[in-house]
Amino acid sequence: MKHIVGLLLLAGLLPLAVQAQEEIMTLNTQELGTHQRPLVIFKHQAHADQIDCARCHHDYDEFGVNQNSDGQRCIECHPVNGEENPIDLVSAFHRQCKNCHQKLNLRARNTAKPEMCGQCHRQQPVP
């Protein structure tokens, strides 16, 4: 179940690099197939205003230095099955989103940023 939720979240985040100019986007990746949960409505511009693009659009060299992969789709490096990269697409999305939100919530001592599946996989956009 955890992997299915991860796949769904990742599926929604894949178009980020291609649609970086859109303020709000629905994250959907056809390579993941039929989704078990509602797609994620992602407020790209709100995130881009607060976070360096290279934090999400990353490409690490052999020394672990982030070279920035702006313009690439996540699936180009994080395949659905995780064969070429140990971090599959769904896991990459969940790690990126949830870890960042958890750190921000800890710092602020609240739970304002979504961390649970149903907080991101919603039928309606978050206000």
C-alpha cells in the first residue's frame, strides 16, 4: 500500500520540470499507470518562491555535488521500477516532499505542511 501511494505521488510530480512555469499543476505520470489515489495538486510557484530550484530539480555528480537538472523529468533518472537508480520514482517524490515538510514542521513546531497521504492526494486543490 505504501508503494502504491508513493507511485501516485511521484506520478503527479514528474511533469514539474517540463511545466515549471505553471503556478498550479496536477501531478500525473502516465508511466505509473492507473492511480489508486487522487492526483496531487501542486502549487509549483509557491514552492519556487521559497526553495532553490536545484533542491528538487537535482542531478548529483560522482562527488555528490548537485549540478541542477532543470528541464528534465524526474522519471529520466528515477524510473518506475528503480532498476537503473536505487531510488524509484514514487520513493523519490515521497522522500523529497515528505522529508522537506517534516523538517519545516519540526522547525516551526506545528503540522501546517502536509505529511500524510490524504493531505496531498486530495480531490480538491488545497486553499
